[in-house]
Amino acid sequence: MRRRPPQPHFQHQQPAPQHTQFELCVKELDDIKTAVLKHMGRLNALKLQYMDWFERRRKTFVEAVKLIQITLPQLVPKNINNIENFRKAYGIAAKLPKRGLPVENCAGVMGEYLVFWDRLLELHLHGQEVYARVVAYTHHVTAMREPHILDTVHDLQNTLNVQAVENFDFTSVHNERDNLFTYKVANFDHCYHGLLAYPPYLLKMACTLCFWCNKMHLEKE
């Protein structure tokens, strides 16, 4: 008599454990913090790149700005107190015909600065998206531990939104403690300090915002 082949034995799988609502909220907050840390890493990377450029090119940069101002005083803003005025000066420098004059090299050097500024604006827009996730999260959870941290995050983001724009007057920027390297600008070129100190000032504020986002914790029910 032919034997039947043994039938496969199927083990009964245990149902996946159900997570509590609190655990799901903690997981969501962890995901947001991961995004915040990645954003913070990009901010720090840009600041390091800017510091390297500053050390190598600040004198050449200042001389280029001064040269275009002296050469075309009727066209170039005399007081470059915001990015809008700086961009106007750059635009004029970029349109100069090539005649072999030193002033024709100004646009190239000034454009290096705008590369950093444009990248900073990209990161600022991304930071606003991350901030929107934080706000949306806090609206659907019951309570956050240390709610004053959220107030700090809101204040920093609002300040960034006001100051990270091209018509902001950066002559009032003071960040001696956080960005001492910017004070290597010569005293007789101090009128350009705000221009050079502005990007690291904003980057520092954005990093501080990220720091406080990562200090947020959900209050256990």
C-alpha cells in the first residue's frame, strides 16, 4: 500500500502586536527629528563651506565690491545694506563689456557670494517644510513635554522668515559670540561686515531652531 507523502505543517502565525496611539505618536516624532537632523547637517555643511571661502576670499571679495562701487558710483548702490542692493551691484558688474579692465572681474568674485546665498535660501525653504511638519504634529497630539520649547521654535522660525529675505537690512546683525571669524574683516572695511556676517548669522539661527526641535518630547498620557 502506497504511503501518502507527509503534508506540510503550517504554523499558525501570531498577529502582529498592536501599537498604542502613544507609541505611534512617538514614532512619528522620531521620524520628524530624523528629518530635522538631516536638515541641520546640511546647514552645518554650508556654514563650513562658507567659512572656508571667507578665509580664502574675503579680501578679494571686499576689493571687488569696492571697485565696482568706485568705478560706477552713479549706478551701483553706495550703501549695500541688504542682498537686494548687493544683487543690483552684481547685475551691473555682470553686464560690463569685456575691455580688459580690472573691474570686469568683479562679477565673478561677487557671484561666489551669491552661490552661498542662493543655497541658503534653498535650505531655508526646506526648513520651512520641516517646521510645517512640526506644527502639524503638535496640533494632533494631546500635549508636549516642556511646551516652552515649542514657543522657542515658533519664535526662531518667525525671526528667520522675517530676516532671511533679500530686502532685510543686515547692518543691525551682531553675532560676535557665535561667528567670531567674521570679525577678521579689516576695520577700514567694517561697512562690509554685515554683508559677510549675514549668511553665518542666519545659518546659526537655523541650526539653533533644529537643536530645539530635537529637544521636543511627547508628554506620556
